[in-house]
Amino acid sequence: MTAITVTDRPDDQRFEAADADGTVLGVAAYERRPGVVVFTHTEVDPEHEGHGVGSTLVREALDAVRAAGDRIDPQCRFVRAFVAEHPDYADLVADDAR
């Protein structure tokens, strides 16, 4: 698998997963509310689906949210499924998003 770097792009309201050349392979769009990051949509370039890009993107985005002391509202079905499959992230889900 290609090395992936995940970067928060707050001006664009999204996390981006890029390869070593800087090519964006996937994005996790969000909206911010006070103390909560609302994940609205996750998309991976079709050529890179099934190679762990989406999981790496969401894992690192959730780790960044945790490090900032915020919670999440996983409106995006991919993020919701990721949290369901990785219960160690369940504590990030905001109470009003359950």
C-alpha cells in the first residue's frame, strides 16, 4: 500500500488523504459546531477503493478530533460504519448524535 498522509484542511472543511506525490486519494468532509465535528461525507478515488485509504483517512481524522478534545457527529455512513467496527472510537460520538 502507498504511504498516505492525512491533513486537515479547515478552510475547505475536510480532511484529505494524499499519497507521497501529494495526489489527493480521498476526502472526509465535515462541518464544525462548538466542540463537535460533523462528518458529512467521505469519498475515495475509485482507483484506490479497497486499499485502506478510507480507513486510514477516517482513523487519522478521528485521532485528530480526539487530540483536539472534540466529539463527532458521524452523519456520513462510512464514518458511522467505521466507528461501529472500531468501538475504541465510540466515546467520540457526541451524546446528541447517538
